[in-house]
Amino acid sequence: MKAVWKNTVIAESDATVMVEGNHYFPAASVNQQFISFSNHKTSCAWKGQASYYSLIVDGELNPDAAWYYAEPKEAAANIKGYVAFWKGVQVS
């Protein structure tokens, strides 16, 4: 699987985990040069608190376009250390 934004591969892995229609990529497969800190957080009743990253490609910012669960609830323990994408990031 590849996560692509602005014709740039943000993440690539054969070991994604599918949850609720989203591919979660192992954190080690994410190209850190395109990742930027975000202080945005949301919560999910069964997964826990999600933290976000913004993406920067060619000087263009895509705020809060990736999310992860640093300390997921037990039901979502299989996505600890994984990152998912949205906001125009094409996953295929």
C-alpha cells in the first residue's frame, strides 16, 4: 500500500492494518521528511485519543492529514505504532 499526496509517497508498506475502512501504516514506513507536528486531538469511543500530524510537501501544508493512537484502548491495541491518512491523501 502507498499513501500519496501531491504526487509524493508519504508512506509505503506491505504490512498495513485495516480498521474502519482506513489503512494504518507502520510508523517506520512513514517518510518523516513530510511530517509536521500538530497539536490537534480527537477521541474515539473504542480506540481512544487520536493525535495528528500535518503534511508538508513542496512548501504546501495539509493540516491534520494523518492520525495515530499513541495509547489506544485495548480494543484497538493492534494499531499502536501505526499512522492513517485522509484529507486528500490517496491510499492505494
